[in-house]
Amino acid sequence: TGQHTSAGPPLCASAEGFTAMNIEDLTVRDGQQLHEHVPPHRWSVTRADLKQLRILVQEFVTDSRIVPTARDSFDTADGLIGPCIHTINQQLIKPITAKAGGMSWALMLHPDGLQCDLFVTHCWKEGVYEFIDKVLNSWPRRARHAYCCMLSNPQNSDIGKLISSPSNSPFAQALRASTYMLVVPNQRCSIYSRVWCAYEAYLAYSDSKLIFTASAPVQHLKRKVSHVVMIILGVCLVAVAIAAQFEIDDLGRLAGVVDSYMISGSSVAVACSIQVPAAIFRPSSATRVIAYASAVFSAVYLGFAGRIAATMCARNGLFGNYTSRSVIDAFGGVCLCIGAATLEVDRLWCIRAQQEASQLLTGYTGRLRDAKSSKDEDKETILRELVTSGKENEVDSAIQVLLDSGVSTPSLRTAVAHAGKLKAAGYWSLSMVLVSWFGWAWAPLYGIADMAERHWHFVEMGYCRSANLAFVCIDPGQTSMCASLTNYCRSPLEGPAVPLCLLNLLGGLAWLFSFIALGRDKRGFAAAALIRIVGIGSLPVLCPLLLLFPLEFSSKIVGIGVLAFAFTPVTLILSIMGPGWASRVPLIGPLIVKLLMLRISFECQRPDEAVLPTAEVPPARAVGDQGCKSRDEEQGG
């Protein structure tokens, strides 16, 4: 169907990655016929298409084929925001698709169409770089093809005719076929101040779609985290040098006095006590200093523990004289350092989330009926359908869930209905999740190593000889010592400790795999369950037992048993249930969800409180009333 001017594909790729489209060598087809035969839910593009578009726009800007206008005075040197969508439509999309036959950008690239599973909603006021970066950064893992109106609709056709019946418009058909809806904020206004975006929210809610907020990638994230990593490496090397000045005895003690319990007990306590406030308080210069302090103490612990572990391994291999326990100690130091480094990631993510939530609020009154349209008849038609459905208040509530939580899904909306507002439920602290999970894995590994090493040590020292056991156990005042000898002298596999440790370790691995598989709305809840049940809730139980009675076999059994039969299954079950099902548990469900999702931190710092440098997050362009048109103005709504 159509004349071919070239047999070559319109997209080009090189060994280095994506290159621009070859717009001088396009395949010409009958655009009107394509759109008659390919249904709207197949007018989709891929991630690769968006990457190609970004490169093409940059080349057009560089070559002055896309230029600033009175409506859009964009900075040609800016690589973060770029020309607004209206400008891209007029100066790039329309001319190129007209040359190819008048179809949409999506069908120009994929004439047979691609099944839509991601619907992107935006209002055309954002810059094209801003838009593409946010969509690519937030693209759901299971989504393959996206409907985006500027690329999916035939821009050279009569758009007003296409959307004259909102419920049968291409927007509505594509959204019904999709699984996810991605909401793209911008720096100028809330997309929900525009009536067509409000209508798409209504359709998404009615069809129980998963609604997510698109987030921009954090600028210079690697560079900022590398500063913390350099501090950790520097302090760690100094700690290793200091530890090298002390003699390490056969049992892994510095100068015969400082053993692993003293090092781990003090350094871990200080590092963790610093990491917690750094993770829960709002980003500021103070929390950044606290994060650096956490990095310092974590590095000190790693330096001393690593020096001991390296020395013991050189002497004994990986086992004997508590060597394996020293190695696990060093692993704990590595975990703390990773947690300290990711505190900076959390700080930057938190700032970005607050900025985007603020963007969604700009100009939004909290009611969809207040949304604006350049055509009164479009607004009247859409509001009539909304009121007739009886879902107006429910849709307003669904959008409020999105604004509060960062996501709006059936599961989360159910939880909010039962438990009330859940602030930032779609977000979670990477540092706290890592530290909590590492602690979950470290505890059973340390327990197994400790049991095996003590058994080896007791046997090697002759404590397990029959004569010695009889001498100790015959004394009524040595009952506790007799019990410890009896337990440590038998094989670790014969007692309950090692199986319990393995059970805990398997529980931690099961949680990790389930967390990876969970959707974004459930990840926040699973992270909260891990942090508050395993990471924080277990400390009052385990720490007194293991620190006050480090040699008591019974204290280890009690601590490991509580973790295996209480904290581990509860955490797993709640994580898999998610907030929706958990909130439905009679009597206690709403309370559990509230306690787990309760925000104990201060709010993230507002964007106008200057956290990120101007060079990284440039302000919106001041264009006044002559700024870029919104999507519904451009599309006829």
C-alpha cells in the first residue's frame, strides 16, 4: 500500500549506539489508509524510537532546523529541557511525517503497528528532552510499546475529528488496551489542570490501570556518589594502616585485647545510629554531613575488620581460629559502606520526587471539573461523561493517591480506602533497604561461622575431652559452662542453630527475589516491612541477647529462633500481600498498614529551598502567556 522511494529502514544504528534517522531516505506510504487499517491501540513506539527522536532533535537544534519562536524561546544550548512539544510537532514531526505520507510518527516507523501496553499522558508544555528522559527513566519493566499522542496521532490529519467523541477517541482506545499509565509532570503546570489529561485519568481509574509518575534521572548522580566512595576508600586505607601497627594474635584479636566483638559492637552501633537519622530526615546540608560521618565510621569498621580478616586468611585459609567469622565481619563492613554511599542516592531521589510532586500540584485545584480546555464543547462533553459515570469523586481521590504516594494502583487505592492517606507509599529508602537486608543475610552467616569456629576451637583446645567435660559438669556452679561445652563440642549440624540460620538465610533470599518481582506500588510496602520488622523491630530482641550474652549458646538459639519463626515469615507474608490485601485483614489490617507506611521523617525539602545546583535542574523558562500551548490546545481539546 504505497510507493517505496527506498528499501532501507528509516532508523540507523552504529556500534557506538543510536544515531539519527535518515530523514532524506524515507519509505512513502498512504498515511490515511494506514490509520484506517491499523487500530489506535497499535499506534505505538518503542524505547529505541524515543532515544532516536532525542538524537534527531539535538541534531536539528544544532543545525538550526529547529529554532526558538515567540511562543517557545528555548535555549539552544540546553540539553536538559529542550524545545517544547508544540515546537517539536510544528518544526519536526509534521514536516517529516507529511513527507512520508501523512501518517503518525509511530506508524511511519512501524507500519504494521505495535500493541500498546504503556499509555503516556502529558500536556505538551514540557521540553522534549525533559519528556523523553522522564519516560525512559520510568518505563515499566514489563512494558514494550507506548502510546504517546504527539507520536501516535497523525498530526497532519484533522485531530479535532479524531477526538470529537472522547470515549471513542484514539486516546480512549489505546488507554483501554494498555496495562500502565505513565504521568509525565512538567515545570509549567499540573497536567491535571488540562481537561484531556483529566479525562485520561478518569479512564485509567475506571479500567483499574496502574498509574505511575514519571521521574527524571538525577543529574551527576554517579559523580556525587563517587565523592562518598572516595571518602570511604581514603578512611578505610587509613584504618588499615593503623590496624597494621598492632599485632594480631592467633584468635584474630588486635594486641590480644581488641577482638571482633569490640570492633563490630562499637563501630556498627555508631554507623547505624548515624545512618538511620540520615535516611529519615529531610535532605539538607546537615543530613549530608551526617551521611559523610556514617561513611567515615563504616570505613573505620571495614578497615579494622578487613585487616584482621586478611591476616587470618593468610595464616589459616578460610577456616580455623575464627577466620571465617572475621571474613563475615569484613563482609558486614562492606555492607555498611554500601549503605553509607547510597544515603546520597536517597537524598537526591527524595529531592527529585518532591520536585515532581510539586509540578503535578501547580495549578491543580484538587477537582477534575476545574480542569481547563481551549474548547468549551470538549470540556462540556468530558464533564458530562464524568458526572454521568458517578465516579467523579472517586477519580479525584485516585489522583490524590497519585499525588500523595507517587503511584496510584488498585492495590494502593484499596489500602488508602481502608487505612487512610499513605504519604510517599511508592517511594522507599535504598540505603535502609540495603542495610536491613544485608543485616538479615549477615546474621545467619555469622551464626553459622561462629558455631563452626567455636566447635573447631573447643576441639583443638581439648575442651571436649571426656575428662574435661566431666570435671566441668560435675561442679554445680558451672552449669552454664557445662551447657556451652556440651553444645559446642558436638557437631554444629547436630543442633538446631545451623538449620535455623539456614532458614533465616533462605527467608532473606526469598524476600529479595519477591521484592525484585513486585510492582512499584508493592515495593514501597515490602521495603517498609523489611526495614521496620527485620531491620528495626528485631534489634530490641536480638541485640541484648547477642551483646550481653555472646558466649551463651541458649541466647543464640532464642535470637535466631525469634528471627526465623516470627520476623522472617511475617515480613515475607506482608510483602507478598501488598498494602491492598494487608489492609483488608479484619481488625488489625489497617493498623498494620498505617504502622508500616507511617512517615516518621520530615518532608523532603521543597524545590525552592535550593538543594540541587541550578546547572543540574534548570528553572522553567519564563514565557508568560505566550508560552507553549498545552496538549489539548494543540490537539483541538
